[in-house]
Amino acid sequence: MIAKLQEYMNGSRIPLLFRRRNGIVYFQSQIEIAREDGLCAGRYCEFDKISADAPLEEIGMIAKRMLARFHELSDLTIDEFKALTGCDDIEAFEDEQRQQICRFIGAKNGKELRLSYDECSVDYLVVKDHYAFVLDYVYQEGRKKWNDSSLSTGEKGVLTFSAPLEFDNDVAPERLGEMILEAFDRSRKMAEVKSSGVCPPKEIDLFEGTIVEVTPPKDKHFADYDDAGVGEIYQDYAYIAREGSESSADFLLTAAPEIYEDLSCDNIRSAWLEAFGKADELDVTETEYGIFRYRAEFRNKKMYRIAYFRELNDGTALECCLELTSPSKKKKLTEKLPEIFEKFALDCKIK
């Protein structure tokens, strides 16, 4: 393609969108319209469709033909757009084009088009002359639906896929058709996971080679913070009460840095008193709970903490804990989260 937009906009284009509903795959090409100053004035689109049950080669052939058309037209100048469409008003053309898309696909309006179709797209990397699928999906939180997207490999901490869906101009039509349907399936799986608010288990490789599998808390308010940028933390699931708010509590998998001696009830007790101050409640016991061998529960005005411990092969103390600050201000959470945490700790596994 010949890029006519300003240089900072020339990293990539989205030449093709794919939608699927009621057994039909819909194709929509996207051609950028460039103003004289190199900014985007709008888009020109073309359409096609085919049965999702058609041979993979036929599905791929439509995509290859539309990609070839994308390269043929490249970015359109204003004059090229006028010559191609016979229209002088880009804004009016785009309004009519949006209605045309709905009519072609059979959607009542733009909202139904946005929320009720399986969707994926292709990102064309201009400099590399290479294509990569993008997963576009709709997920639900309560009564609200949201649009989101990710790379074809998914999203860390939510759902990941082993191989990226990428190709170049030499891709076989059958393989391209296969990737289109695979991208739809991956998008659907991402939507299901995001809608459920439950992410799949993930494996964490500890520094001495031990692999721990953790299953994220089954509550939509938890966000995956990975290691939170802290050396002693392997995993942090933060409880976010409202979008944009700070963490109200955390489920942590850590190296228990406050315990420097051999793991024992007395050492846990003394380490916690030193770290968190005088306790209103403190109970430490030996126990057999999943992979863990000790349990501790602590409460004062500043901190509420439940933790399970086990000693790893190199002598490191592995700690799995619920940490909630200012518990007197978060009474509902102190009642709700312990039950979720107990399940989280029990689901931890050494691989």
C-alpha cells in the first residue's frame, strides 16, 4: 500500500473487520481517506459475506481478495475518494455508509452491530508488511455490556493462547480461512471469561524453580496485578470496589519476608507482632490445608490478615495471605472476603 497519512499514523492500518452471526461471516474492508495535511478525513468501506460453513479456502479467498483491494487503493486522497464514490461530502458519505453496513449485515442499528455479533479484525503493520489478528469482543458486567480487544494471544491474567494468529501476503487461502474462524472462537472465549468475572488458573515460576498454580478469586471486583512490582511478591489480586478506586484488600502470594527463621508458630507470631504492631486478636496454628502447613490470623485497628504458610525446598517460607487495612472501616469486606480467600488458598497447587 501507499501510505498518505502523516508519518506518526503510518505504523499500522486495520484493513479488514470480520463479523459473524447466524452462520454468516461478514467482511468489511477499511480504506483511510487522507486530507492534504496528512490527517485522517474518514474511511471508505467495501463489503462481502459467506456462510461460516463454507470451505476454509473460500472464506480465505474473500479475505485475500479484499486485502489485495486494500493495497490497490492504499490511503485515498480527497480527490481519489471523490473520483471513486462520486461524492463531495465525506461526512454525509460516512453517515450513509454506517446505515449501509447495518442493512448489509442485517443489524437494526449501530448498537446492535456493536454488541450482538462475534467480531475480530486484522492489523496491518505497514513497515513490516505483515498482518496480525486482533480479538474484538463484548463482555457483560451486571446489566452493562462493554467492548474490548486484545492481541490474538489473549490477555495476561485473563486468558492466553499459545500461538499468535499472524500471516503475510503469501498465506494460503485455506490457512487464512482457518485463522479467521479461530480468531472468532478466541474472541468468544475472551468474552465468556471476561463476562464471568473469573479468570483461568495461572502458573507462577518461583525463583528456586518451584511452580505454583493459583486460581484467581471468583469475584469480578478482583484485578490481576501480577507481582505488583515488588520483589517479594509473586502474585497480587487486588480487590477494587469501584472502577478507578484504590485497592481495598489484596490476596497475596509472597516470599514471607518478615519471617527470617525456621517456620514455626512461635516465629510467625513474633514476626507478625514486630511487623504489624500489638494485636487485638492473634491466632497461629499448625494445620494441613492444601499445600500449606501453618495458618495465622491477625487483627488490630490498622490491619486484618489471614495467611497460610509452607516451607519450600530451599528453606524459603511461602505465604498466601489476605491483607486488609483499616478493617473497622471495611466491615462488609471483613465478612465477605475470608470465605473467598479460604477457597483461594486451598486451590493453590505445587506443580
